[in-house]
Amino acid sequence: MSRRRKTKIEKWFSFNRYRRRFGAHALAAGLLGEDTEALKNTLIAGNAAEYAYGSLPDLQAHLQRLRQEFIGQPELLFHHAALIVLIRREAEVKQNFARFKQLWLSEQAFLSKHLDLRWLVAACDTFIDHDPDAGLRATLMNAVLLVNTIKLQETERFLQAAAESADRPESVAALQAGRVGLLDGLSAFVVGTDDTLRNMRWRMEKLCALHPLAAIAMVVFDRLQQAPNDNVYSRFRQRHTRDRTRWW
């Protein structure tokens, strides 16, 4: 596997690169002409949503399959996903990114409420790759790092069949009694009372206030705290007991 991105010359001679965006111009033109309010109020029809796995070389086939993921949800969410696909496949990147950014500027509240974590992170990735504002790119990288770290940690729990493991009383007692070292000078999080995440949240809020779109990072952070989203953040929230150091 290559450890670097392809050069412009390598991309130029890549047939697959052109195949992956064939028909993109007509598709983008159709997206541009659609009514945003109508897209928000129209649900995608179908029997049951089905998540796509992998990427199909044919653009139209890929988007048709991706659309199945949004069955029962507003058309605007698929519209948003389609723009990201076009940008990733290098189809009229400048124009499509402008459409993407304008969509977020005009519909940030709606998108923040209705997009799942997968597509919130995809939006962050798109801004990181293409927005000229270095401050916005750096702030949204926080959201990507948060979610990707959790993906690794939760995948490891799955691999080790550790999801149902209970807290050991002796370990809880050790954390409450004194410092527990982890690695390279890091100490363990003091379950129930630690102020680490509260202080991190305060710093994130200050950074996110610097740009209106940077608030996406806080949306991601807050989404991770929700009880139905079982992950290390929501589980530690459930364990927390000291009100003045809570981070949600």
C-alpha cells in the first residue's frame, strides 16, 4: 500500500479517476437547481435504509446505492452526501465545494441536527481538505480525531469481545486511592470526579467560537455524550458523579 498520495501526473494518467466521476457535471447541475426547502421537507421513499459498504467505480451506481442509506430521511441529507462524493471524486471541485459550503452556511442547524456522525465527520473532512481558512480546518480536525480515536477503541472492544465486561471493583478503588499510570507519563482518568474532559470542552468551545462553521466540532463532541451512542465518552458520562466537573 502506498504511503503517499498520488502525484498530479499519476492522477492524470489514471483511467479509474475519470471513470469514478463520469457524468458528474449533469448530476451537479441537477443538484444546483433543487429547492432546499423542498429537500428538507421531502422524505426519501423506500422499505428500509441500508448502509453502503465500499465504493463503486461507477458514479451513478455508487450514488444510487448510497441513496438507500437515506431512506426515510430528508432528501437534503442525500443531497449533502452527493456533494461530498462529487468533491472526493474531484468533479468540479471548486464549484461543488462552494455549493457545499453555502449549504452549511444556510442550513447548519438542520444538518447538525439530522446528520449522523458518519456524515458530520465527512463534512469536517471536506472542510479540512478544501476550505482556505486555516483556523476552521484546525478546529474541525478535533472532531475527526475524536471520532477516529473512538472508532479504534470501540473496534478493539469488538475484536476482544469486551463490550459486556464489568468494571472491576479493585480497579475503581485504585483510581480513587491514587495515581494510576498508563503510558509515557500519562495517568488514568479518575472515574466519577476527573475534570480533564470538562477543561477540554471549555477549550474546544473557545476555539469553536472563532468561526461559525467550527461549531460542527461541538456538535460531534455533544453527540458522543448521548446515551444511545454507546462509546467511551457516553460510558464515562454515566459513571460521573461530581457535578462541578461534568463536561456535558
